[in-house]
Amino acid sequence: MIIAGEPSGDLQASRVAAGLKELAPDLTLFGMGGDLMEEAGVELIYHIRDSAVMGIGEVFTAIPAFLKKRKHLKRLIRAKRPDAVVLVDFGDFNMPLARFAHRLGIPVIYYIPPKAWAWRASRAKKIAKTTTAVASIFPFAAEFYREAGANVAFVGHPLLDFAHTDLSCAEARRALGLSEDYPVLGLMPGSRRREVGRILPVMLEVTDQIRQAVSDCQFVLPLAPGIAPATLPEMPSVKVVEGNVYEAMRASDLMLIASGTATLEATCLGTPMIVVYKMSRLSWHILRALVKMELSGLPNVIAGREIVPELLQDQVTAERIAPIALDLLRSAKKREAQQETLRWVYEQLGDPGAAKRTAQLILSYIK
């Protein structure tokens, strides 16, 4: 049984499912996920299209449906007695399933465990007691769970298999219709409409200030999946591209990126960046109360220090961001220094093949 509850989990679970099918073609896979898991050969009991919620109100109204699904999945675990239960992220839903399957003596492998290193640290000890193995994609998270008593395997980050391009900077610019001779600033305001709505207007103010100082600067925005071009404001000076994220990163001298996985994609490409993030004031105060972290951007978290500039919440203004961006655009030396530290972060992410190593780990516990 494989359980994922969000699109990102569906993506990573589908790659593990494909690895399992490659290594053990006769294996039967079933559980909860999305289209990608189904394409990889997982029989879906529940589809995650019914699980997406946004906002505190929607979360509370969705709780009864989630409880009903989890109760049914527990009945299936008891009835089918799968050879292993594989859980992918989605902590509040999956942790009770881990405890239930563990009590039945069924091997439980947790791939991409909850971010207990960032908040609600007590979850790490609970997961350590209710899992057979934890497959971690971050070295620092692996150490955190190991100290909590879990049997941990650092499998490497799955992005290493995909976040790359064979194009040079000049080739990427030509492919995107950008000039090879003038600087390029990339914009990545997030992958959710609310993120884009809060962050993109500030990024556009930054482009206005940069254009006044560097008149020949070019701007490119690789569109995140799920964000329709029609939802964006008019941006005559910004080149919007679809489906060419890594080419846009390679073409850029510098990226303005919303905090999240995209910062690691830029790390893999070796593109200098400034990390920004802004949310509703209520969500920010709740987050600050729950999360005891000094750093937000994943490259900084992995390095344990601020190696790329990050500006959060009230700091996300054109007046704060533009001078930093101009300084980096004007100084190849400073960009190269950042690239050097990003190469070190990249090396900490392990080796390609995370999904296949996770599949091998799962199979090692199946008798």
C-alpha cells in the first residue's frame, strides 16, 4: 500500500512505484494518490483530487472526509495485510496509519517524513517508534530522525534526477528568444495562485527599479504548472515561458525565487538567487509561533547559514529587494562566490537515483 495526499507526494510516490515495478514486476500496488501514481501502476482506492484544501476554514470542513478515508484505509490494511505500507509526506494523515500498520506487524517505510526538524519536533520520536525505516531526502533531516531513534536511510534528493539541462547559458537564451548580450533576471513568484498574487506584484516593482538602473536588463518568468497565463497581470517587459523552467534558470544571471523547492532547482542548476516569501499576516504570526527556524530558504537551511539573501514577509518590498538584486547583477564576482557555495550545497544532496534507492529499501523489508 502506498499513500500520498498531495500533488508533490503523488509525483514522488509515482517515481518510487515505477522503481518498484521495474525491480519486482509482479508486485501489486494500491493506495491513495493521483494521476501519476495511477500511471505508474498503483490501483487508487482514493484520488487526491478530492483532498486539496486551501485556508483554515476549508481544512476544518474537510476533516470529517479525511477521517472517513483513513478509517477505510485502516480496514483495508487489516483485511489485505499488505507486505509493506509506504507513506509519503502528508504527516497528519499518514502518522496514524503508520501506528496502525506497525501494531499489526506490517513493515512501514516513511518516504519524505514530516518536517519535524522545523516544527512539532515530537513527531520525530513518534515516527521512530511506528516505522520500520525512514527514507530521508535531506542529510540534516536524516540526522535529526536518527537522533530521535529512527532507522534512517539517506536516499538523496529526487530533484537530482531531473533538475538539469544540457544547454549552455547562450543556448538557453537563444531557445527562449532572449538576447545573449544583455543581463537576465528570472522571476519565480511561486506555484500557487495566492503566492503569485502576493509576491509577483512586488517582483514587478523590482523589475521597474532595475530597468531604471540597467536599461538593457531582460526579465523572464517560467510559469509554474497550474498557473494559467490568463491569471497574470500585463507584463510587457517580462518574457513568460511555459514548460522551460530549467532553461530559464540556465539563461538567468540571477533569480528572484519564492521560498520552496524551486530554490533547490536553482541550486542544482547553479543559478545565483534571492529568496523571498510573503503570506497573510495571520498565517505569518501563526507560523512564527510554531516554527523555530532562523532560515527559510532550503539552500540556507542545508548550509546552516545564509549563503543566498532571503527576505521574508515585511522585508518583501521593492525598496529592500532591488538594491540587493542590482548589486548581484553588477558584480560577476559576487555571483560566482554564491555559485561556489551552491555547488557545495548541491554535493550535500547525495547522488541521483533517490526513487530507485527507496524502492530497493522497501523491497528489502518485503519477505
